[in-house]
Amino acid sequence: MKMDPLALPKDRNRGWYLSLMAPNTKGPNFAWLDPSRLYCNPQALSDCVQDLLCPFQNETIDLVAGIDAMGFILGSAVAATLGKGFLAIRKSGHLCIETQSQKYRDYSGREKVMEVRLDVLKPGLRVLIVDQWIETGGTMKAAIQLVEKQGATVVGVTAVAIENSEGGKWIKDHYKYSHCIPEELQSQIDEQYLDYFKSFQS
């Protein structure tokens, strides 16, 4: 049987909710897994957010920024937990106001543009950037550039997982970060296959 995304285990150890993520069943044009399945479980979402915020307990955070589109879900949950505002970093062409833009290459290698409004970020503002997953790091790097171009400070970056790609390692080396992947699962994440996928049946 497929795992019930609403079921709770007896012991909620750090990262227990990762087993709720679902494998890709649609082929190479899609991401290799669906992390958003864990958001369907309210306790999983809450525990995920708490785990992500642990390294930032002693940091001053003025604003949470989330990256279009799945970073909006996790970023909004982080912002609500902190009692802070939320800034959407959008894909180009969706904001009807003056923006600053940044070109980037996403995990699939496609060239894209993201943008952010000009009336929120300012020098001295301390921003935590949230995305769902950091694979090649290109999307997160572009978001960091957008925040810093307006003089704000990136307190750190956070995602369900940060892969040890060249870009992922660069982010880990240059910014404070958090993710939910225990050390023993990092190699599986980097190989883009998780052993527990065997429990899913088509």
C-alpha cells in the first residue's frame, strides 16, 4: 500500500516527515520527487518548519522571502511561525509594479528571469530566503542577488534539502543555511534516489 500522508508515526524524530515525499512517476521532464506531499500533513509541515528554523533561533530576521512557486508554501509557513512578513520573489512577468530582475539557470538548465518589487527591501533589512529544494543552486543564487542588490542582508537560506552539487556547496560555503536532510540520507539525496521509494507501489 502507498504510505498515508496524513498518518503520524509513534516517534517523530528529526526528519521523520521526509518519508512522506513521493517519487516522480511522470518521467524526466519533472523533478525527481515531490516534496510537497509532506505539506498535506499538518504535523509534518509544522515539524519541518521548526527544524528549518533551529539554526536561526539567535538571529534577527525582519522578513521572509520565498521563491516562486513552491517556496511560497514553505516560506509562508516559516513567516507565520516567526510572526514576520513574507516577500514573494516571482518569475518574470507576474508583477504589475516596478521591479528588479535577475537572470538565472534553473535545475533543468533552462534560462529564466526572476524579479522582486522595489518598495520593500532596503539596507539594514535582514532576510531569510526559503525555497522548497536546492538542486543546482542557480535559482537560490539569483534570489540572493536580488535581495543584496537592494542593500538588504541575507541572514541565511533554507529548504527541505540542499543537494551537494557545485551550486549547493557554494551556498553552504557562503551563507548560513538549514535543511531537513540527516547526514545519513545526504548521499541518497545527491544521487536523487531514496531507499524508501521502494515502499511506494504504482
